[in-house]
Amino acid sequence: MSDDRFDAIIVGGGIAGTVTAYLLAKEGLEVMLVERGNYSGSKNVTGGRIYSHSLEKIIPDFAQEAPVERKITREKISLMTDDSNVTIDFSSTRLGQQGSDSYSVLRGAFDQWLAGKAEDAGVQMVTGIRVDNLIVREGKVCGIVAGEDEMEANITILADGVNSLLAQKLGYRGELSPHQVAVGVKEIIELPSEVIDDRFNCKDGEGTSWLFAGTPSAGKVGGGFIYTNKASISLGVVCTLCELIKANKTIPQMLEDFKSHPSIEPLLKGGKMIEYSGHLVPEGGLHMVPKIIGDGVLIVGDAAGFCINLGYAVRGMDFAVGSAECAARAVLKAKETKNYSAEFLQCYQSFLDDSFVMKDLKHYKNFPHFLEETPRIFDGYPGMAADMMTDLFVVTGNPPQSMTRMMMKHVKQIGLLNIAKDGWKGVRSL
Amino acid sequence: MNIISCFKVVPDEQDITIKPNRDISFEKAPMTISAYDLNCIEAGAQLAEAFEGNLIGVSIGAKKIDDSKLKKNVLSRGPESILMVADDFLEDLDTYQTANALKAAIQKVGEFDLILCGEGSADLYAQQVGAQLGQLLNVPVINSVNKIALMEGKVIVERSLEDEVETIEIPLPAVISVTSDINLPRIPSMKQILAAGKKSATILSALDVGIGDFGATLQVIETKAPEQKERKKDIIQGDSDEAIKSFITKINKVLK
């Protein structure tokens, strides 16, 4: 290798970038990965869970070795109002079978482990460096510019996250629009692992994923989340940017209120906040995917908008791995023929189309729109559920009413037709 | 021109945590370059670049100082190579033992013209090692230096004292401790980081440099964080006139 040229330069040391770099270096390519933070994972904010199916293919049994926190064996979804919380709680040994298991992770540790893997495979890791620009000649991306330094490569892979300024500089996408992204804030709250086992009814090493709709995001599109880690809890609130403007609270206030909710506060008692972070979350689904292929350049992971929020499940990391794998395959093919043109690199798109990445994104393509168009999920149904439960469980000594009448009273507030419509639209968009 | 920058490897203070019993935990703290020694390495790098000299980074400590990220970090800041003496008994040394271990390491390097040290270490800040090293090597030694002009066979240095700037001429070879004002340590560039990956680091054992166990002269009985003052946690929210008034009343009460 000459000092000034690599086979591939990858911008961004998150999961998408690191996996791409790892796969390419493993095949003997000269690869440099440039990460803006002082270490991989330092600039990252994640809710907290990775579905293992994707990474399992690349690093078999990774969960044995990687610093994962807990295997998720309990799924909870709640509809939350100011004073109540109605929860569906699903625990099953069917969750957590190898291949379809998922893990809570703290990315600071996880990404460093992954970076170590990449480095061992021969990737030149350059951390603490911001890539300012791309070298573009006659429409072809030829490398990167960082401060005074330039470095060239046959291919540059952008894995620089949701707000990919480099993709924007290339003109592959415009400014992010407020309905494509949400703002997420998260706290990590430290608690002894036995306390977490007890409070969340988890076996040692196993954990809970818990999503909330309703008051956590002040009735706006978004929600709250809790993931149990080994000896801490990741807890946060996400709210779509365009809705946040209309909300009567700021995001930090939403988080404070969420933490002091009567259903949540006892879970956190005695805990110590050890980390606070905030980040943009891509939520547009397929509709926000920008141009991802150009002469000498590919875009992967969040930068490519590969993320789905389904309300009951949020996925981004497995798409990061999946897109990284497709990109690496495309680059290896391009290297064989020494053809890095956009035309040839279209094979990245075909690999994506054949993979779960595009299949899932296409399948759920109308869901983000459905959420946005159905505010009742966030400001209607939580209240209805709480009122129904109140009538069921609160015993006052007053004469009883028939169950149908009791329930219909609350259903009518929203309107039976509306519920049917929302249900139908929701199911169709899934 | 052979220049040596000595550096100490310490736990990163950003990640040192205090346990509920006030014990200090280094568990999550990765090893890093002692902050004051960044100035020392930078001073060495600037001189080496200006006079086409050869800069070597030298450190001694427990085996854990042999850390690939740390070595890359040092090498991206200018030194052409690193020499480390890493052995587990080289921890918790007193300053004289540290100076002796450094001397042994430096004798492996061979000829030198100038040895640079930081003003103190980021963990203990005893400010002794530089002076003792000069004594042990039997060369002139001067501390608190914030400007160095290198000439043929000598250096002219400036020291900012309380009410004067002292200018001193010192014959080489010499040991100089620099202040943290002497320069602004560089943020390594992409190419410097890449180049660091190709530079060499030599890791020797104490035996390799001919030193045996010094025998502990220091025994750390306890290190505790200062007791935290209990706060009243009386939080007044909002910016209404009432809230401000209540705030002022409370402050007044305490001040009286």
C-alpha cells in the first residue's frame, strides 16, 4: 500500500462503519476507518437493544464474547397517562432463542469491542478526527479531507450517522425534515444487578425491553423506553421533531416527568444517574432513504436512513449490520473488476433488496406515516385504556353497570368508528 | 540531536469514580498520558522538528502501561519511537525510585542531548523526578522552564518566576522540566495517527535494563475522596416573581 491511498475509507465508527471495515479488512483490503469521537461509541446514543440475527451471521456466537448487557426475555408495552399505566407483559422462553435473540447493549463498550475486532482484522483505526469533506473529481468521490490532510481511496463509505453532513455535501439528500427525525434523550441509571433482577422480575443475565406510548412524549408522536442493562437501566424519551414544536413540554421535562411517574419512580429508587445523552433518531423509514450509491461512494446505516420505529419495536442496529454486509459484498465485487462506478455499485442496491434490510423497510414503509396520521395512539388510547381499567378494578360500592355499557362509555369518547379505522389502517401498514 | 521526552502513564481522571464509601475506583479508567507530559512531548516534538532531531518517548511503570492505544497516542504526537520499562513492581514507587528506573531506561537509549520532563505527574504531582533524574545522570538540570532555545551544544531557557523572568544558559546534555504554559499540545492529525501505527515501541522488563525489585518504600494505606457536603436539595422551580422572591428570602436567611 502506498502511504496515501487505501482500498476503502470508512467514515464513522459506529456499527455500520465498523462492520463494513471489518468485513473488508478480513478479505485483505487496505482499510482505514475514521471516527470523530475519541473512541468508537463515544458519540453514540442508542435506546439500547440489538437484534442478534444480523451480527450472528458475521461474528458467530458474538454474544458470548461481546460486552452485551442482558438477553431480552421479557417484552412490555404500556399505554401511559399522567396517573396510570396499562401494560402488556410478554415473557416467554420463545424470546431469546439463538438466532432470533436480542440483547440490551451500552454502545460505549459494545462499539469499542467491535472496533477491536476490526483492528485485529487489520483496519487502520483513526479516532478523534472529523472528516470535513470529500475529495470529488468529475463527480467521482476519491477520498476524504480531514483538516489539512487528504487521503484517497478507491471507495469511500459514509457511515456518519443520521445527520450525514457528507451525504448532504454530495447533494445526495437535503436537510433533514422535522417529520423524518425524532429527538431522543436518555439517562443511564446505575443500580445493583440484583436490584434490577428483582424489580424487573428477571433471571440473572436476562432482561426487559419496555416501550411506552402516551404521556412520556406528552401525548405526541413518540414515547418512552426502558431497557435493563447488567447493572444499570437505560431510560429515555423520544419525540418526533415536528410534533415537539406543538408539545407543551420540552424534551428534558418529558424525561423528568417520565422518571417521576408513579409507575416508574419505584423502579429507579436509589439509582444514580451516570450518563445523560441526546441524539437524533431517523424515523422516516423507507421514505427518508437518500441516494445511497455514487461514483466511488456508498452510504450505510443510519446515514442511509435504515431504521424502523414500529412503536412496539425499534430497530436500527440490525439494519446497520445488514447494510454493512451488503456494502462490503458490493465493494469486494467492485475490487475484483476494479470498477467503482455508480453503475457497477448498483449491486449494493440489489444486495440490499434481497436482504432483510429493504424487505423490512418496504414492508413497513407506511407505518411511520400511519403513526404520524394517528395522534389518537398517543393522546387518546392511553387515556381510554386507563379509564377502562379504572372501571374494572376500582370498587366504590356504587351499583354495578353492565360490562358492555361500562366499556362502551369510554370507547364512545374516541368513537367506535375511529378505533376501527385506526385499527384497520394500523394493521394494513404492518 | 537526540531528545528524550519522559512521560508517565496514569489512569484517565475523567473515568475515575468515587464509590459510596469514598474509595476511589480506577476500574473504568483507561490508561492515558499524564496531562502535564503532553506539554513535555510537544516541546520535544517541536525541537525535533525544528532541528531534525530524533525524539524518543520513555516511560516506566506496571505492565499495564504497555497499552496499544496509549502507545499509538504517544507516537501520534511526534516521537519516532517509544521505550518502555514495564514490570509490575514499578508501580507506587517513590520519586527517587522512579528517577532510578528512568535512568536505567535512558541508558538503554544510549546517547542523548536533551531530556525533557513535565512539571509534575497528573496523579501525584510531586515535581521531583526531573530534578532527581538530572542528579542521577550527573548532568545539569533545571525546572519551571517555559521557553527553550536550542543552540550548538547548549540551550537558553526562560523560567517565569514570581516577579521576574530568568534566562539561563545550560550546556548539553541536560535535563529540563517544562511548565504546562510552554506550548499547546497538538491534536494529532489523521496522517500523524496513521503514521503512529507504523512506528516502533520497545517494551523491556526491569531485568532487561538491569534493575531488580526496589522494595516498596511507600505503602498506600488509604485513599479517600473528600466527604461530600449534604445538600439541602431545596429546589425552587420556575421564573415567576413568587419563585424569585422565595429564592431571595431563603438566600437572605442563610446569609444572616
